[in-house]
Amino acid sequence: MPDPTSTVCPRCAYAELEHVHSSPVPGVWDVLQCGRCLYMWRTSEPARRTRREDYPESFRLSEQDMANAGEVPTIPPLRRGH
């Protein structure tokens, strides 16, 4: 199981990761979350989701991408009667 202090976010390469949860069976997996882009993953997922060097380039984010990102749209109100 990777040590969160020695890894970086697969999506944006940020080094500050939060340990969010551990598996009910100790040592099987952990859930980590990036402190910058909020990407979240289980340590048991494939390398293309957990390792920066294997994460698809088309989905990687840089500091510049993050700084120039548009606002996240708000969630519209629920429709009534549905």
C-alpha cells in the first residue's frame, strides 16, 4: 500500500495528499485525495489511475491549467413533481 507522504497526485502532481479512508480489512486499500485538484482514488486501482507517469496525458492538469480553469457550474435546483 503506497505511503501518501511519498507519492503525488496522478492528475496534477501535487504532493499534498489526504488519507480519506481505509478498507474494512486492514492493509487492502486506502482512499487518497489531492489537496489541490480534489482528485480521489483507491490505492488498489490500476496504475493508470494511481501513478502520475501512467495517468493519461490528456487528463493531466498543470498549475497553469488549474489557475486558468473556469468556474465550476452550480447545480440547478431540482425539478418539482418528478
